[in-house]
Amino acid sequence: MATRDWLAVTEAGALRFFFERLKDVIPADSTPRSELLYNASVLAHYATTSTRSDAMFPPSPSSLATVFDLYVLDCSQHADPSIMEAAASQCLLLTGFFGAQLRGRHNLSWYATLGAGFYNRAASLGDDPKRSRMMGVMAERFDYWRAQQTRLAKELRDQPRLIQALKDATDAS
């Protein structure tokens, strides 16, 4: 039995959760739905994937130091668009959603530049034109999405009883 089975959180449920919450924090009608969905899928993937996962790619990053070791020091996979997308999405997650926690330990601007560069590399290496376009957009709008993820994380921290409120509603029915 997988750990996520015990948590009763499905990947689809996590995707819905992050899609709706991101919609709440971004300015109305300012973002294409495809970008919103992509970013929600990044957050949902890492929310339902362990840092030690062998079955899911990419596993959740444990730190920016891990990102550095895996994707900066080791350049052997820099010709693989899926590896470059994984590196970019991990930079986005850690500098955006978890940026407040990591600000004192890492140069987030430098990692954000790396992340945008990884998305650019994924765009140039990809053979699926639609996916390559999305990677290019993510490279261009990396800082925008980083800011939106930061806003979402702050909003969720400001609502510490969100899970409790959902549980209370379920118990009442």
C-alpha cells in the first residue's frame, strides 16, 4: 500500500485543490488556463510524491542543495528535456512555494535564474511543439509564477485550520 493511500489524497484531488487555490490568488483573467493548470500540476505532483520515491519521477526535492547536486554539478542529463523540466519545476517549487522558508539559507534569485534556464533548455530540446511552447512560457514567466506560488503559500499559512475545517465539515455530514 502506498503512503498516499493512507493520507486519502489522490493526485486528482491535489490537482483540484491547487488549481482552485491558485485561481484564488492570481489576478482574475490575467493568466491563461494552460499556465494555471501546469503550475497546479507541478504543486500537486510534489505534494503527492515522496522525496524518496523510486516509482514517481521526479521525486520531490528535499532542498535546493539537492537540486544543485543533481542538476548543476552533474551535467550528464542536460540533453534530456524531461530532466531539464524536472530541474526547472523543482527550482520553481522551492524558490516559490517554499521560498519564505529557504530565503535565509539560499540565494533564491540565483536558483530562480537556474530554473528559468532549465525551462529554456527543456523548450529547446523538446520534440513536442505544444510542450516546448509551455516550457518556453514558463521560462519567460518564471518570476511571475514564483510570485504566485509565494502568494499561495502565504495564504495557506494564514489559513492554518483549512484541513481542520474540511474535516469538521465531513464529520458533520
